Amino acid sequence: MDPIITNTYQIFHGDSLEVLRSMPTASVDAIITDPPYSSGGLMRSDKMKSTTAKYLGKNGGGRPAFSGDNRDQRSWIMWCILWMNECRRILKPGGYFLVFTDWRQLPACTDAYQGAGMIWRGIISWDKGRAARAPHKGYFRHQCEYVIWGTNGPLAVPEADGVHPGPFDGSYTIPVVQSEKLHQTAKPVSFMRKLVKCVPAGGVILDPFMGSATTGEAALEEGCKFWGVEMGEDYFDISAFRLKTVAEALA
């Protein structure tokens, strides 16, 4: 499937690691992405189940399952270091690198992040609210996910460069709106719009695991350009339609 390239967005269908290797060095201002967590279940047999069975129950809300979510933790860390290292090459010096994760993979993800040479600077918490999927009685609710954030080398001091508007909030309480989701694990557009504000208007934001292009929609709505990669054909088509619709509405 050929890439779709416009003045405001470029999207590519294929394996993210292969596509990343073809991208030019120091070409994007930020990378904001939500890779497969590979965290569902405790046993190898659990991890091999479809994403629908692991995370959503019987029908997944009618949204297609996605691949790449069945690695054990050792192979997941090695895989993350590979694609994160390519991201470091593509990211401009001082550019932001934001990666979603959950409580199970938080320690492993921060290890991979630093193993790829990024400077880890903190964690943003996302409270999904008490309507989030409830665990068993006696458990504390798993109502938070996390964004690991840092930069490719030193971050320019905001007061000195006059570019970065921050400081940005380090914690957000934003509920999931099921009717808005086009992907099984899509994040709210309202949340993504807050995250992309770290990039000045006109900057380029890359998402190597585009899914249904929630990051892309937020980027375009905040005046940025977007590059995305997606392996699943269903989700590539969904993203293509979504971005075309958003771009036309903003034109």
C-alpha cells in the first residue's frame, strides 16, 4: 500500500521499524506514540490471545484487533530499544519523546527508553476516572496509564529560547469516551491535544504506531504537521479517512 503524502501529513503502511529506518535523520520535532504494551495476562498463553480477548471482552466494541501485542517482556524490551533508537536518530536534538505505557510495563519501558539513549525526564499520569475497567474486589482500580517523557539530548531552556510555552501539567484526569474511539486502545483526542502542545505550531510530530491517528488529529488541530506509521491495513484505512476529514475541515 502506497504512502499518503500531503502538505500537512504523511502516513505510511508497514512495519514501524522498517519504515523508521527509511526516514531522514533529525527530521521531526517530537515523537508521541502509543505502542503495543504486550502486558495483557500473566502467562505466555494469555499474551498470545487476541487484543480483543485480552482487553475488551467478547466483541471489542466492533473495532478490529491489532498485532504486535504478544511479546514476552524480554523480547518486548529488546524490540523497544530497536525502534526507540531509530526514533532518537530521526528526532531533532532537544526534541520531545513521549511514550504511553501501563503499570505492568512502566519499569521495562523506562529501561528501554534509556537504553536507546533518550534522556528520561519524568512521567505524566493519565487518570481515566472511576469508569475505567474495574478489577476484582479487594484491588485498587487500574484507572491510570502513564506517559514516559524526555528528550533527545539537552532541552533548550524555555526562558532563553522563547519557543516552548510550558510548564505543562504532569497529570491529567480525562475520561475515555467510547463513542469517540476508532481503535481498541485509542486515547482521547482532548488528551492528545494537550500533549502535542509541547511542539510549536508548524512543527512535525511523528507517531510510529499510529493506530487510528488520534495523535494525527490532535497534531493537525494544534497547527502541527504529522507523520504516522501503521502496520494494520484496517487501521491505516481508518487513519487515512480520519486525517483527510480533519485536514479538509481545517482548510
